[in-house]
Amino acid sequence: MLELKQVHSYYGNIEALKGISLEIKEGEIITLIGANGAGKTTTLMSISNIVEPRQGEILFHGKPIHTLPAEEIVAMGICQVPEGRHIFPQLTVRENLDMGAFLRNDKQGIKQDIDYVYSLFPILAERSGQSGGTLSGGEQQMLAISRALMARPKLLLMDEPSMGLAPIIISQIFDIIKKINKEQNTTIFLVEQNANQALQIADRGYVIENGYITLTDNAEALRTNEAVQKAYLGI
């Protein structure tokens, strides 16, 4: 479904991704784990072409997307839930959701998807008319996920969805990620510092260190890998 081939991405003269290659198959949950500054967020930003790769290729269903504008990539079915939520704080919950459906014009489908995200997160239905900026951190994360789902993504990129959340909310968010994957047949690429939680729900995983992919395996094998346990699982 998605393939990165020898992708190099930079911030100014600083090389953040140093020729990474990975692939994601349709229907999978794939996780990318690594330390702060390893290149996790840059990988997602490169897929969305918010950070344009200087070398290499990114293919979606075999078609190059690394030179396309970000909005065309969204229209093709790739949507990102950014680190730090980045909801529209002055807009209501419902208006935030409408913004997620900005590229769509199927009113009945939009209504169905509003109902679906409200079924995933009933608290958002209760707070539909409330400004996004007045929500708790967990509620804002729910809104950020829901806003992305309103674009009906085929591939959902998720950047640190558990960051700053209470353990009970983290558990709920990860349950919802699994539910979205199964019920909506949405492929998910999950960047997450909570490596243990991520590997529990993922099919496969990649480890990134200093801009290089250093390890890839199925999720259970990574969870029992001694180097991964020592570096990322606190074991």
C-alpha cells in the first residue's frame, strides 16, 4: 500500500532521515518506535510531504506521492493525526469535525461519519457545541482522531496519540485504534513512544535510530527482543 524507498529528508542542512526504507500493507497496523529525535515524526511528515524528501521515493499503491502537494495526498486517502493534537481551539467540536470533511461533498456520508465518530467517542457528542480549546487533553486527542477520520482515510498516520494522557485514557485510545482498523478497514501507521502499548496492537514494527531503520520484525518478536526491551520497554 505504502512504500518508502531510500528516503532522505532534511531540516535545513541537518539530515533527519538517512535513506530509510519501509513498507506498509493494506489492513495492517504498523508501528515505528524510537527515541526522541530519532526521525519518527519526520517520517510521517515526509509521507504527508510537509517535509519534502530530497532523495528517494514514496509510493502509495505504486504511485509516487513525494512530489505532490499535501492536500492532494489527503485527497488520495492519507490523513495524519499530528503530535500535540493541533485542533482548532476557537471552533466547536462539530466545526472541527466539519473541517476534517472539507474535501468531501457527500452530505449523507458525512452525516454517517459524524454519527460513527460520536459512537466511538460519546463525550464528543455531548460536547458538540463546545469550543475545542476548552476540552481536556484526552478529549482533544479524541477530537483530533475523529477529525482525521472525517476525511475517510485509507491510511491513517498517527503521531504520539498517547502523549500527555492519563493511563486510563491511553488504554481507551489504543482500543479505539484497533477498532478503527477492524471496523473501517483503515490501515494505520502508528508512531509512538509508548512502545509496549504500540507493539501490543501492531502487526509489525520498525525501530528507527538517528535517522536509520535499524530493526524490523513482527510485533511480538520485537516485544521479546532483548535490545528492544532494554532500550524502549524498560525491561
